Amino acid sequence: MIKVKVKVEEVSTTIEVEKGKTILELLLAISKPLAQKAIIAEIVSSGNSQTQLDRTQLVSLVDLSHVIDSDSEIRIITSEDERALDTLNHSCAHIMACAIKKIYPDAKFAIGPSIRNGFYYDFDIDEKTISQEDLPVIEEEMKGIIEKDYKFERQEVTKAEAKEIFRNNPFKLELIDEIESPKVSIYTTGNFVDLCSGPHIPSTGKVGAFKLLSIAGAYWRGDERNKMLTRIYGASFFSEEDLQLYLERAEKAKNSDHRKIGKDLELFSFHDEAPGFPFFHPRGIILRNIIIDYWRKEHQKEGYLEIQTPVILSNELWKTSGHWDNYKDNMYFVNIEEKDYAIKPMNCPGAILVYKSSQHSYRELPLKYAELGLVHRHEKSGVLHGLFRVRSFTQDDAHIFCMESQLKDEITKIIDLVDRMYRVFGFHDYHVELSTRPLKRIGTDKMWDKAENALEEVVKAKDINYVINKGEGAFYGPKIDFHITDCFGRTWQCATIQLDFAMPEKFDIEYMGEDNAKHRPVMLHRVVLGSIERFIGILIEHYSGNLPPWLAPVQAVVLPISEKFGDYSRRVFDTLRANNFRVEFDNRVESLNKKIRDAELKKIPYMIVIGKREEETRTITIRRKVGEDMREIELDKFLSILKDVVENKKSTS
RNA sequence: GCCGAUGUAGCUCAAGUGGUAGAGCAGCUCACUCGUAAUGAGCAGGUUACCGGUUCGAGUCCGGUCGUCGGCUCCA
């Protein structure tokens, strides 16, 4: 007999069982309902690992069919646990593959993992292409498999045996070769066999609800030199309600799409005549200018000096900077009077020319040049995506020229600025990533050591949690990036701080030191919002278009109930406008209902309703997008409320 | 760039197997003067993305180009 301690959530119990029993058998002995609820188990500790496989893969999550043959402590994972949903999604990928195999017997399967919000499976079909219309057919087949409640049966085989089983599947053969352990595990579901480390749900019937979502191409192993496979995405859940909730959320995210809102609210547009180059409309420019005005104020307070450098610069400059070598395929070029020029993809060489235009003393440092620089980068046609991925955009850039001794202080100040500005825009949640030297780079290893250490020291000193991305730095220096989390839980890399010892060397820039000798300054490249255009897209989606009053292109609209109240309404409108509020006057001959509906669709924060009562009492009534209505209040009172909300950049109205 | 889908009026969408393009909303005109998410009627609006082919005849079938959408790859 062996002792097994079984934990489930906060309860734990120890029982003695015969060696060789499975977890499921053990659970049935303890409690049938628990056995019913259980999805997988976690081995918290055990006397010895059962198989060589477990030792090499360090798997702590196991199937319920896992055999216990020594004293152990196990934790039962039920459908409430996030990891159970992950397993469910993975199992559902197998179920989908099983269905596809039945419909298209020649399909060769590659990989089918669970992902953040569901699962996918990549496979190769030679003759046929699968389209959206085929998904319901596959779904029907899957439903049949789920109804039959097939078991997920795990089996461990030698690599030779596995190669025999998957002899017709080049993808699996490649995967088997890469597994280090002498044995591999395979799972059988119905008549579908897959190479897989598991764990899986006990049987297909555990899938309460699922939906196949989309179909796409994906390169084998994510390498564009490899074959393009067919990928089907789906999502599965333990209950129909969870699926419906997921679909509702997906619908909400779709309705928050900045491309749709941008068009509906007349903020910006795209045209076939300029793919990837955004056009900003009057309302979009209002939003853009508000962001820029705020940005300027914050930067002036921090001692930045704003500059502006040209969009077209000699190709020689880009050869000196190293951009031509590293990025010529993504740059635009023009030939003027038989000389080659490039449209700038970055602002740094321009800033360096400004620096070089005069001598500098150590007394001036740190010298902080800020620039809202319009850059152009050629993006491949397939990657364009609204304002998120464009071919021309405005970086809220700055280049700080300083002494090495000032680095940490300057980096700290940037981090504080980023933190302050993000909060104002309503982003309270972000994380930091540190990217180190890439393979393709300029500068010496000594420079890179210094630069990487400086960044890391500051992040550590500030006690910020960060992850390291090895080899992901810019070609001229390492960087720390700030990733904003929006209200949908998506993350967006916006701010970046890049440390650069290389460009000052390449451009031979210097300052006169206290010692009356020439020294080389260090450069910090940094952005806070990243791309103004992209940031606008992020803001729109974060707020689903319901921008807080300080950002809203139209803050209020005056709605007279009928033309009879036109004169008084006009005076209210004039007063608001005279006080610098962005207000519109809807004096169309339409019903109040219609005017309110239109104002709602335009996502205007305040609707000012004026009828007989308001005219008589010389008041206004406010219908707010957020919060209760304010009936018959003094115009002055509303002005002070609006002033407070706008000046203090409050997120609610 | 690659895989797949797609392109019809400003917007959202119709037009069995090829037979001279329709609707709602928006716009304009008229009537209604309205109390918290669409008042009614009328009018106007399209070389069906573009180029070529098949056909007596193409929005529809075929080829190409461009854009867009979902992914993959990429993102200084």
C-alpha cells in the first residue's frame, strides 16, 4: 500500500491505495462528484518519477489516467482552474484534428496547441483548400466525436515505434527527432493518433461548447522559407454560457475596432491611392492636437527643447548611421538632381545634425532634443492594419545627449515621465521588457556591456518588474520597452528607451569637458507614446470610442427640443463655444429622440437638452454618457463642471 | 511578401444555374414643432475596384492588377 495525499482547492485528505491505481480510480474511491468534476491532476510531490518521460519533461500536470506507484501528493484540477481550460482547448484541437482526418483522410497534421483564447491546429492538405464554408461541416463532425465521449488514451512508445506510426507525416517525424527523451507519448482519441506530451481531458465529452472561428495560412515552424500550412482557429469551453460570454466579448472588441470607429466618427480615413498612409479629418486632428498639446507641456516641464528635422535627407547620412545597411529594404528613396536621398525612417540622424551644428559644453548636458518626427517605413502589403501598422507615422521622439555619469538619472526621469503620461490617458497597467544585443549590430561588445548594464541597473533601482528579451535590441543599442495593457487585456508596446554609444561614435560628436578636453557624449533615444497615430488607435479601442471629455473631439451638443427654443439654445451654444469648449448645435428639425440617438452614436459625452422648462428657468438639462442626468441646472454650474473635468483630464463625465 | 477570403450608392447589405442593378440608413425637398436612442412622404444617388478574355449578352464565368479583411512572417 502507498500513501497519497489528495488536495482539491482548499480541502486535502490522505488515503492509502494499492500501488498501480490511476488517479481517477483513487478519486472514485474518495468522492464520485469530485471524480466527475476533475479534469487533470498536478503532481505536487512524489517518491519517484514514474517514467523516464516524466523526468526529462518535468511534467507536473498529468492525466487522470496517470498511474500512481509511490507515495505522492497530488492536486486535483477541476474546470474552475485556468489550467483546466487550457487543457480543454488543447484536447479540443485534437478533436478537431480527428474530425478533419475523417473528412480529409490525406491531411497531415503539424502542431495543434492551446493558445490564450482557444486553440488551433496546423495541417497540410495537398489537393484541396479549406474555406470558411467548410468549418460547419468540421464542427458537425466534432460534435459527433464529443457525443461519443471517446477516451484520450495515453501511451508511451519508443521513438522508433513513433516513427513507424507517423511514417507518412513529415512534420511529426521532424518533431520526434527533436525530442531528447528516448520515449515519446502518443494519444489516441477514437481512431485519431497524435504525438503529444499531454495532459488531456479524460474524454471528449468534457467539451461543453466550442466554436471554430477562422481559417488562415501559417508557415511550418513559423519560418517563411517553409511550406504554408492551413490553420484553423477555435475556442472551447466547459459550458455553453462560457462560450456565449466569449462570443459577446469578441463582439464588443469588434465594435471597438478603431478602423470602424475612426470612420463612423469621421476621425481619419485610408484610401486606395495611398495604402498604409492615414488621412486625418478635422475631428481626428482635434484629438491629435490635444494629445500633442499635452505632450508638449509635459516635455517643456522636463526641460526638453523641441526641434524639427527634414523628412528627406541624403542617402550618405543613412549609410553613415548604419540604417542603410540594416533597413534599406524598408526605406523609401528619391533621386533629386541625380543625387540619392532617403525619406527618413528614424529621426536620430537629423537630431545629430542639429547637435553637430554648434559646439557643446559639458555645462549644457544633458541636452534633450524632442521631435514629433514624421517617419516613413515601407511595410509589406500584408501587414498593414488601420492606424496600428502604417507606412508613415509620427514618433514622439527625443534624443538626449549626455555624459555617462548622467545616464541613470536621465533614464529614471524618462521612466517617471512615461508613468505619469500613461496614467493621464487612462492606462494604469503596463509592464517593462529589456531587450539585449541582437546578432546584427554596430559597436563593440564593451559598449554593449556598458549599455545593457546601465539600463538594467535603473530598472532594478526603480524596483520595476521586467522580462528580458535576449537579442531583441535595436542594431545600435539595447532598449527597455513599456507595454500598455488596455481594457481588453491586450498589450501594446509604446514607450521605448534605447541607449546608444554607437551613433555618437559614427557621427563623431563631442562636447568640451570640464578638463578642457573633448569627450564623446552618450545618446538616449526614446519615445513615450510611440507613434502618435498608433496611440490614437489604442486610445479609441481602449475607450471603445467613448473618449473622456478632455480628449473627445466634440465635448457637448446642444439639442433644442424644437425650433421654438432656438434663440435660447443658440445663446447657450455661443457661451460654451466662447469658453473654448468643443460644442455643436443640432438645430435640425428632428425629434428629440432622433437628435439624442445621433449624439449617442457620435459618442458625445454631454447632450444639452433645451425645451420650455429650461427656457423659462434659464437653465439647461444635461444627459451624460456616463452618470445620471442633471436636470435644469445653471449654465454657469455646468461650465465649471466641464472646466474641472477637462482641465483635470478626468476620465468620467 | 506568403496562405485564404473579399470588393455592388457615403454606410450596411440584396440581386437562383449569365438576360439592360435593388432596399434600409445617410443626403436633398416638403409636411410635422416634438421632453431623453430612428416622425412621415417625395426626390436624387451606381461605367458593380481596375484591365483584359469567353459569350448574342457578364455584377455573376476565366485570367491579371490594385485595395481591403483574417492569419503567418516581419516591425530600427
